[in-house]
Amino acid sequence: MTSHFPTTITFLLILVLLLSNSASASAANDTGPATPSECDAASLGECYNKPEALRLKLIAIGTILVASMIGVCLPLFSRAVPALRPDRNLFVIVKAFASGVILATGYMHVLPDSFENLSSPCLPKNPWSKFPFTAFVAMLSAIFTLMVDSLMLTFYNRRKLDADGKDAQEAVLLRNRIIAQVLEMGIIVHSVVIGLAMGASQNPCTIRPLVAALCFHQLFEGMGLGGCILQAEYGIKMKAILAFFFATTTPFGVALGIGLSNVYRDNSPTALIVIGLLNASSAGLLNYMALVDLLATDFMGPKLQGSVKLQLWAYLAVLLGSGGMSLMAKWA
Ligand SMILES: [Zn+2]
């Protein structure tokens, strides 16, 4: 399974490359088409204070790292509690909460961000205002996720034909593991981008409240991802890698933003298009996976179908998870 992991790193490297490329491109070519004045230069504002902003950003790197670590490890350590074994009711509730968080990440964070990016006044009206690119890319991404999902199922069902039931169990486990890794991929785009926005800002008045908001954001999202990693039943080493990787993405985004803060502008056309399209595709992926692979699988499965009471408790957990994560959308 570790073979899937390098793809995540490759993906991050490509993101960095694209963004640094967009930074140098926008620095070299400031005379684009006629755009509103706020697109031309980073607005300095009355709160502009570079050393103070840097101090806050360094604090943010540390605190966000700790908050994400706690969030993602909380569900993982719950394994020590006997009531949280996969066959217990409480496990189903924790998972429903986690699925709710992932669903809200897709609908309330990533999708609106993409709409905001791609409908920015800093982009040329043609074609960006002529066609709903966000919705289109999110739809294609959902179809693509379904395609990968169904083709993989076919592949494992075929292999299962010449084996016994033990292999079927293995297929379910493998599927859960792939879900956990793909979810992490879908989440990190957003995690890097919110860190990047903070890292590139020189305004302590906006950074200060954002430090706390991002800590809660990552704590909550970490719990969502942790719940899905828990289900994948990884060994301690792989769990640690996935947790560490999630925890470092936002601090990495902040550091990247600091490093690029002289050249990077989050309203340059290239940055808006790259981030907008990435957000749209991860929104499609997250929405599909949260609804189909996580929620529908559990709610239509034998465990929850067997008990109305448990189903209602699970819905409460979904509402709590998605509600909490929706609240975070107020800040980042
Ligand atoms: Zn967010």
C-alpha cells in the first residue's frame, strides 16, 4: 500500500512548482489585460507590518502543527478503547461524525473557494464569467472518482472468483485503505491553500484571528480524516505517516507562503486559475466520496439497516460533524 504514497508527494511537488511558476510569471508580467485596481498590487492597508506578521506566522506554524496532530490522532488512539472496535456501535457513530466533516469540507470549504477563485474580477471575463467552470470540473471529477471506484471493484471481484471468502475480506480492507489515502489527497489541496494564503499575507490584523481559526479548522478536519484512517486498519507505521503528512500540510503551506511572499499574489490570474481548478476537482472528489463511499455505504449497510435507533444516532453524528465543519467555513 505504501506504493500509493509517493503519488501524494509528487502531487504536492507539482503544486509547489505550479505556484512558484505562477509567482514568477505574475512578477515578470504585470501588464495583463485591464483588471480592477485591487488585482494589480497587494493592498498594503493600515495594518501592514512585515516583522509582526512574520512573528505571527511562525507561531502559526507551530500551533497549527500541534492542533492537526491532536485532531488526526484522537480517533486513532480511540482504538485502545474496547467500545471502539469496528464491530461496536460507537465506532459507527465516530465514523458517521468523520464522514460529516469530510462532506462539509467538500461542500462548505472547497467548493465555495473554487467559485470565489474562478469568478474573481481579477480573471478575464472571457471565458471565466461565461461558463460555470467550477461546477463543470467538480462534476467531471466526481464522474472520474466513480470510474476509478467501479473499475477497481471489478478488478478485485474478478480476482476474488478464484479464491475463498478471506480474499473478499481483504478486498474490503484494501478498498478502505484506498479511500483513506484518496481522501487525504482531496483534503491536502485545501490545507495547503489556506496555509499559503496566510503565509503570503503581511497583515497582522487578519493573521491574528486566522491563527486560532486555522487551528480549530485543522483539529476538526484531522478528526474527520483520522476516523477514515481508523477504518483502514493500517499498521502503526502507515498510520504515523498519514497523520504526520496531514499535520504538516498547512504549516508547509504557511512556510511556502512566507518563502514566496515577495512574489506570490493570491489574486494573480495564474494562481486563481490553478487553485480554482484544483479546488473544483477536490470538491467533486470529496463530495462523491463522502456521500457514496462513506455515508451511503454505512447507512445502507447491514449494521445501520438493522437498527433505527442506531441510524438516528448516526445521523445526529453526521449533523454534528458537518455542522461543526460548516462553522469553520466562516474563517477559512
Ligand atoms: Zn476550510
